[in-house]
Amino acid sequence: MVSVLADAGCTLINAAGPPSLPSNIYNFRQRLDGVLAVDSFLRSQFLKGFSDYISSTSNLRRVLLPCDRDGFGSVRRESLVQLLLLVKSIQQDLLDMLLEKLPEYFDMDPLDGGCGLSSSLPLDEDIARLILNQFRWLDFLVDSEAFAEKLLQILSISPHHLKKEIIGSLAEMLGDHNNKSLVSSLEQMLQEDSSIIVPVLDSFSNLNLDDLLQDQMLCLELLKVLKSLEEPRDHKVIDIWLLALVFMSCESLQKSVENLFKKKILEGCIQDHMLENCIHGIKDLAKDYLPTFLSLSAYLLACKEQRAQEFGIHMYTCLFEEFSDAYSRQEVLGALLTHVGSGICYEVTAALDAMVNLASKKSQEMISLSSHITGGIAQPSPCILDYLEGFSIESLHKVYEVFIRLAVSAQSSSQPYGFSIANELLMILRKQAN
């Protein structure tokens, strides 16, 4: 190894400090590549010799520090390792070798106490950071996927200060390569360690992500910020809008939105009045979010937790009250009927509670949509009457209450639907009596 470097113009053994490099580093790299690329035995011997040489910390530090060049006096430029990493035939082997050396120097700082939160060492004494510096701004990567995979493996086990350093330098180390795998790995790390959110955001801003990945990362960070808020006083109406926005924008995060939404409700951070302020009075904007709000309502109503169900009922009620057009109200009733037909006892009960609530508060508005509840020729889809046989006594009582409230309201206002609803109620009673 020493002789190969010497033939190319590098003096490895230099008592004055780092190796001495030739003035023409391009020729130096070309000569090394020409020799090592054609002779696999010589290449393996060179790599073995280099590995043995850097097994000494002092030797490793020497080849990581910037070197003097012949004819340039005290001007300091690249390190020997940086130049060797630009020799195509040995680049990947050297990258692997250096990455595997990193864990040996995780706990090098005597003042850190092993916690890994920071480093008090200057750069020229911090071997781990010196190794990382070698990977910045390489002219090319022979196998970017292999390097990225190895780098991410090391990243996952690195102490906190090095983890932040690596994440902050990803764009400089990898350029535009492997952004999708990077995003996936960083997303997983954020799930495990929210303290790295700032360097991750900085890294995303530097990586050349496509629009879809940028949206995904923005959504992820919004969730992280909302998750970090723990006190009810820290939450605002806009938090509901942000959750709805993430739900709409990123399908892969919808489950996370649902879980976080429920968690905030159960903890009392998101309350009924916040939902009312979110939806009421801005229906033109909120209408674009109707499918999202219906999906979140459906999720809550299907939960076992009573508070989640109560909030789901409140959501359905608010949506029905705010959106006065027939289509939106049909969508709300259709969603409730889906719950009624689920066959899950607590979900059926919650859905019927919501319908009783609507029949109490908005009976006049529901009368014109009664065919979506009672069925009929104009409404071929399943209605509440299709599920009666599987209902408990308690559920049947709720169905009776819905029909009675609608029938009384229709007859008191002389609406033609009143007789139809009353007839449906009589039919239900006859069926149950038989």
C-alpha cells in the first residue's frame, strides 16, 4: 500500500503530520485508478494494507486531516482519504471501511459522559466527525444505493450529536440520490426520536425532493408538532383544520391522523366548541373538507371509547346543521346508516343516538330526507328498516323515537311526508308485534 501510494507521488510516512500529496492531484488519482482497476490482487492488498494502517487511531487521524501539497507550501487542501474516495475502483470498499470504523469513535469525547448529546472536541480531534467530513461533496458515487443503505444503518445507531450531524449533511453526502429511501428511513427515525425534527426538516429543505415527497414530509412534520402539544390550552381551532389537511393530502398518514385526533379528544385537548368554531359559519371552505370530516366522524363513531363516540355524534350533528344542501345532508345520513348496518352493537347504538339527536334538533330538515331513512322506490340503497331484525330492544326503541319525532313534526307542520312516516312507524310496530 505504501509503495503504491509512493509510486503515485504520495509520501504516506511524514513525521511533520499528515501525508504529503503531489501538486497534481488529478494525475495522482488517475495513476492509482489505472493501477488498481486492472489488478484485483493488488487492489485487495492495497485495501488490506490501508485497513491495517488505519487500525491505529493516530494513523487514521493523519489520513483524515487535510494534507500539504508539494510546491504549495503551507496551503492545506484535501485529505488523503478524500482523494482515495475519488479513485473509482476502490471507492465503495473505502466507504464501507470508514463507515464501519465510525462506531469505534462514538464515545471518544471524555466530557460527554457517554450520553451522546454533544461533542466538546474540536473537529481535528473528533475522529467520528472527521470521517463524516470525508463523505461531503464527492464528485461521484460508484454505488449510491449501497452507500446510502450503509450510511442509514450507521445513522440508526449513532449518538444524538452525530445523528444530527449526519442528517444535516445528507444532501452534501448523497446529493439527489435515493431520496425516497432516505425519506422513508428518516420518517421512521422521527417516529422513534422527535428530538431530531429540526435537522430532519433542514435536511428535507436541502434534498431535491419531488412535490409528492415534499408534501408527505410537510404533513409528517405537522403531525409531529401537533403531537408535541400536551396541554389543552395549547390547542386551537386551526389544529383541527391541520389534521383534516394532513388526512386529505397524505393517504399513508391517515391512520396516524385518526389515532392522534382520538388521542387529543380523549385527553380533552380538542373539545366540542372547537369543532363548532371550525365548521360553523365557513361552510364554503369547509365543504371541500366534507368527505374528510365524514371519514373522521365515522372513525370516532366506530371506536369503543364513549368520549370518542360522543365526539363523533357531535361531528355528524354539526355537519348536518352547517351544510344545508340536500347532497351534503344525504351524505351525513348515508354515513350514519352505514354504521347502523355494521352489526357492531356499540357502533349501532352510537349511530342511532346520532339520528335521535338529529330528529330532535333538526326534525323539519330531516323530513324531506326521510326516504333515506325509511327507504322506498326513490331510495334503492339500504335503509334503517332493512336492519331491524338484528336490533336489540334498546336499538328498536331508538328507531321508534326517530320515526315518532319525524312523524309528529311533519304532521304539526302539515307536510305531506307526515302520513308516510307515520305509516312506516305503524308497519314497524306490526312487524315487531308479529
